Amino acid sequence: MDITDTKRCEVCSEEVSKYRCPRCSKQTCSVKCVNLHKVKEECNGQRDKTVFVPINKFTENNLLSDYRFLEDVDRTADNAVRNLKKFPYKNQNRNKFLKRTADRKGVELSFLPNVFTKHKRNSSRTFKESPNTIFWCVNWKFPEADDAEIFERKISDKLTIHNVLKKYLHATESNPIHRQRLKCYICDDINNIHIFMEYDRSIHHNRKYYKLDLFKSIEENLKGKVVIEYPTMHVVMKDEADKYTSKVLDEDSVEECTDKNEHNSNVINEGVEGYTVDTHEHMEEKECHQTNTSESMDI
């Protein structure tokens, strides 16, 4: 059979095509051409179950595909509910111990529900061998380096911020990969760097910050601060620091932000009680209100 009588491979154009890509319908002749096509076209080779199909091309196969897709969605949602009921107290002991340690250090630490990505990423913890030390997750942001981010999973709160940043910003001792990404910071004196930590209870479009001391330990810097899961710190050069200085919190700003966010009580202080938190005082107030309502009805 002449190759010209059949469809040629769309990758090598030499052999008869044997395979058709489920995603983009490109025809290939061998595994080598299939893999080459995936790399060149950035195609994963998996059929797109949500692709639009015009009604005039809609067949029974498309209907069956949609039905199976909906079944998969329903099964995934059901499994998520079952897992949530089966493991409601995941990391309970670790979070309680971590919160007690943070309370002793003057840090107002809170946790999000288990389904939140930030909660899943958080690996901050304390160890029995050093119960007075918290090993924090820290998300470092470098806005002047094309908004580069470095997520560090275990930093002792006994270290100063200056010592931690040296491994990223030192001109010769830092990691070469980080040095390349953060070269605009390395050209400047590290002593001119300013550190601002996000105030997690502020609104996203009106973000507030804490001003931290580069030469103090993380423990000293976090004392009296609000932390949800782990701190996010912005590393800012001297010339750009003014943009953050105007957003730095003072005592009045903290009270104002707190008042605005009181209705958002989805943050779980212990991380295990559910999706909402009722304080003891709030529960007593509700019980008192219910009692008064019942008395009024009796009258």
C-alpha cells in the first residue's frame, strides 16, 4: 500500500500514521513521534472532557462522555465529604502544641480549615527536643525580582532575619540559583534591605503590613503579631520601602482592621473544631438571648 494513499504521520511525515492523539487529534506513527509531539505541542495526550462540542456534531459518544464526567465529579465530591468526616482531627495535637508555644511567645497564631491550601502547605512545628523553639514556615516575597517567591519550610525562630536572608542574598555564599533570580538585591547592600510582614487579617486590596527589624530574631519580630498559619514576609529594597511604609500598622490601624474582620470568624484557633468558631462569651450571649426570648413567649 502506497503511503500517499493514506494519512502520513504529522510529525515525521515519513511513515503511515497509526495513532491519533485523544486531545488534539494529531496523527502519529510511533511512540517516538507521540512523545515528540507532546513535547513540541505541549500536549498531555489526555482527552479534554470539558471541550465544547457543537450541537450538530454532538453524538451518543459525547453524551456518554458527559455522563461519565458528571459521575466522576459526584464521586470526587462524595469522597471529599467522607474524608472530612473520617479525619476531622488531623494534626490536632501538633497544632494545639504549636499554638500553646506561640501563645507563650506572644504570637497570636490561628489556623485555617484543613481544606485550605495555606493550611496544607504549613509545616510549622515544635519538637520535643526543643519545646521552646518554633520552626516556622516562611513565605519570602521579593517584589523587585519579578515578584519571586521562596517558600522555606523550617526556620528556627532563634535566628535573625539577617542571618536567614544571607543564604539568598550574599554575593558569594548564597545559592547560585537564588543569586541569579535575586541579582537586583545582591547588587545592593543587604543592610539596606527592609522587611515587611503581611497582616493576615487585612483586606487583600488594602493590604497592611508589620515593619520588622532585620537584625532581631524571628521570635522577637513576631511577638505581639497576628499570624495565620505562617508568616509571609516581603523583602524590599531601600528605594521601594516608601510604598510599604504608608501601609504599616499602628495600634489604631490594628483595631480598625480587627473590627472590619470580626464577621470573618472562619479562622479556627485550634484548627480542629470545624469551619466556624464561637467564643465562650459569644455562646453565653446566645444562650442568654434564647432564655430571654423564651420568657417573653411565656408571658
